[in-house]
Amino acid sequence: MSRPDAADLLKRIRDTVAAVREHTKLEPRLAVILGTGLGRLAEEIETETSIPYEELPDFPIPTVESHSGRLLFGQLAGQPAVAMQGRFHLYEGYSLEQVTFPVRVMRALGAETLIVSNACGGMNPLWSVGDLMLIDDHINLLGDNPLIGPNPDELGPRFPDMSEPYDAELQRLAIDVAMEEKITLRRGVYVAVPGPNLETRAEYRFLRTIGADVVGMSTVPEVIVAVHGGMKVLGISIITDRCLPDALEPASVEEIIRVAGEAEPKLTRLITGVVARLG
């Protein structure tokens, strides 16, 4: 697979930032990525500007149901924010450089913190469908990494440290908010796989054995690039189906989206509570 030239990547980031600035001058402190079935969190943003992805150079176009494909700018719980209403995945045929390009752009626009959400399959037998999980760590089984290739020093170090990809202070804030709001908030490890098929029973056994609590097809590339760029990251998953190999039942995208939608109000309260405490 060919990798982007460092100078070309920097130019494309600048060009996209310039295109954004034709629509808005807002300088976001916060970036949010809204995952499958979670687009309604955007309703909490006092939106100043909405930019369809197709109007931004080098932005991919989402092909997955429930991913709207808009970049929203406004205020979220008193913080200037930019939100991706719809994300991209490796299984759509995009490279990880394309998948993570919007994170580069949001960082260049001024965002210092990234909040990322997703729908996932739950492999921890003690957890339930509809639970929220605070991502404490992750495992990358995508078979690729968005940082492979030339490293533009302007974007981050050649070998970024990943000992704490999910910021400890943001996690503490999330736990405090969850307690106040009486929201069940699990804490565990997210593993990213390529998809698009769901896993077999043997694969679920393997993923659980290596230490994963939930499994999904996103998030990890964006987090790697955010950490590379010096951003603080908070990750929240909604468990939309139980992936227990000895009691495995067929799952459908429609059911996954339905469960994510039902759990979304809890996610909204949690995220807005955290953002309101950022100061």
C-alpha cells in the first residue's frame, strides 16, 4: 500500500483548514467523533456552522448507515467544539491515513481534546447490552497503523508513547459524572478489528483471551493519531450486543443501531457533564 508523502499530507491539511475557515472562524478546544447510532449527541451542540464533508477537500464520504457526514461547529456545554457527525472505517475501503485525516484537521483547527464514541460488541460476561464502557486501553488488530510512512515532525514525534492513550484525568471526570448521574459505566479494553463481518465464536474466545472486554471496527486509528498530535483523549463505547461464544446469537446492524440509539441519552449526559467540567 502506498503511503502519503509528508509534504503532501501537510499541504492537504492546510488546504482543508483553509476551506473550513471559509465557513467559520470558531477555534474549537474540543473535538468529538460520533459513532454508529450516536449522531443525536449533535443536538446538544449549539451549532454555529454545519459543513457537509463533500464540501471539504480530501474528506472521505461515509458509506455506513447512521453516519450523516457533516462537520459541526458550535458550543457544547460551554466549550467551543467541532464534531464529526459520521466517521470512516477501514472496511469501507479507505486507508487509515484517510480514516484519520479529519483528526489531523481538527487538531490543526485548534482542538486539544478528543472525545470519541462507538458502538461495540461486549465480550465481558458480567456486562449487559446498553451499558457504557470507559475505554481504559486498546488493542490494535487492524493489521495496519496510520503512522506508518514518512513522519512530518510538525504533526508529532516519530515514536509516540502509548502508555496512557486515554487520559487519566478525563477518565476520573467521566467516573465522577457517571456516579452523579447514576449511569452504569464499565471500564475496560477495546480491541479494533478490520470487519466488516462480525466475529466467529473462536475469534471471540481469542479476543477475550488476549484481554479485550469489547470489540469494534473503529476508534483505535483516530486515537493513535490524536495522541501523536498531543491531544488528550476520552473514549466511550456503547455495548450493543453480547458476544459470548457459548451463548452466541445472530446480530443485525438494525438491532445494533436501535440499542445504540436507546443508550444515547446516557452517553449525552455523560459527555456533556464531562465537557462542562473541563473549565
